[in-house]
Amino acid sequence: MGRILIDLPDTQIEELAAIAEAEHRSRAAVIRDAVKTYISQRNLGLGADVFGLWKDKKIDGVEYQLERRSEW
């Protein structure tokens, strides 16, 4: 596990400490969860640009899949 150093405003540090105390967890654990949540929310958009690419195909997706697998 790597370490990073960040600067936060005092108000955020106080709020972070309150959350950590209320949840009986360390501030580091709360920050790790916050970063994990942030990253997962950002990744929701990945791949969104490929949805709908199959709509103009002349063959059903399942048919195509079965056809390809029959070649194995």
C-alpha cells in the first residue's frame, strides 16, 4: 500500500474526524472508502460510448454469438 500526502482545509479535517469517530474507524479508512467511492462513480461512464453500436446490425446478438461459437 502506498502513501500520499494531501492538504485539506481545517473544516474538512474536522468533518472527517467526526465521521471517523462516529463510525469508530480511522481517518485513513474513511479516506480510503471515499476515494474508492469516487473512483467507482467516475468509472460508471466508461464504456458508455459503445452502447447502441449493435443497433444497426442485421443479425440478432444471440444468433451472432451462437454462430461464432459454432466455429470453435
